[in-house]
Amino acid sequence: AGYGVCHVPSAPGCHQVTCVTWRPRGTRRQRLLGAGGPQLRVPEVAVTGAGDRFRLRTEAAGTVRLQLGVLPRHLGRFGVAL
């Protein structure tokens, strides 16, 4: 289990996206016990406040490959141009 952030394409169609994931490192005791590992107290720090995210002690958690089907609708309302 871990956290990751990736770009979701705004163009219609099928897309393959690769998302690199990471997780909080935790203490030595937490790593030995396993039990799901440490979690972020404020999960939003994973996607906002890059300055806060860079202060975290983290380790790689693997890569997730996603296959997304995108059907754009009302994106102009949010300032997304196709």
C-alpha cells in the first residue's frame, strides 16, 4: 500500500498511465511489525503542498499501471481545453 499522484489525460479515448507510488518510511519497529505500515495523518499532503511532502521520510512502494477510458464532459466549465 502507498500513495501516488499521476496525470489523468483530458483527451478522449483509452490511455495507459504509469503511477509511481511511495509510502511513509516509519520507525524501525513499525517496519519490523509490518501490520500495514504507517499512514499519513493528513492524506491531502500527498497531492498538495509539495514543500510538506518533501520533508517526509519515504520509500518506494512500486509502480501501478492504469488503463483509463476517458469520456470528457463539461471540461470547458473547468478551463480545460481539448
